[in-house]
Amino acid sequence: MDFPHHYSVRASAGAETDVTLTAAGIPALATASPAEFGGPGDRWSPETLLVGAVANCFTLTFRGVARASKLPWNALRCDVTGILDRVDRVTQFTSFDLRAELCVPPGTDCSLAQRTLEKAERACLIANSLKAPVHLQVQIVNECLETAA
């Protein structure tokens, strides 16, 4: 895993069309402005993609950290809310609230589960690449009745 890595994405749009994101080997993704900025509100937007990237990266990072920590787990649900505000006349994300619900088998060391979630939050490369802070809230549940989709 040599660094640096390079990730290339192309955005294409007409004057009145969706923006289409493409990258090699990945299905195209139609995007538009969110409803808050006059868009249709029914497509992924740069804002929802960024918040989704935080949730996705945290989940994938947790998976790797849990494997290395030998933490047994059944499912993880990660809900992220990004707060967009104006600071000194600049619109920017000011914080991300990350709520993680981790389902573990009975008898699992909950302090290890807590530490693993916290380590994943500290190691998430997307969150580390943003200037807005991430606030982690954790809930650990034994014997989950439903699995994460």
C-alpha cells in the first residue's frame, strides 16, 4: 500500500441536467443540488455524498479495527448528521454527529467494543481529512434482533 494514492472522478453536466459522476470501473451516479439549495431533493448531492463518506469510512474503518482487535460483532448501524452553517460569511460543515449502534454477541467485552468504536472514529481517514469535528455517540447492544442492511 504505497502512498500517495490517487482517486479520479469526472463530473459532467449540461446547463439544466443532473451532474453525472463517473470513475473507472464504477457505475455512474446522477447528482443534483439538495432541496435546501433549490434542487429537487431526490438525488445524492455533494452535501449528502460528503456526509455519506463519513458514515461509510467510519463503518469500513471499524470493520478493520474490530478484526485487528479480535472483537466479535454482528452488526453496526452508523447514522451521521452533518451540520452546514455560515462561519465568517463562508458556508461550511461545522460538525458531524456520528451515532453508532453496535450489536455484539452475548458475553462480549463492552469496554473493548467501546474502545474499538472510538479507535475507528480516530482512524477514519475521511473525518481526519475534514476540518469540522466529529462527535461520536455509542450504543452497544447484545443479541440484536435485526441485522444492519
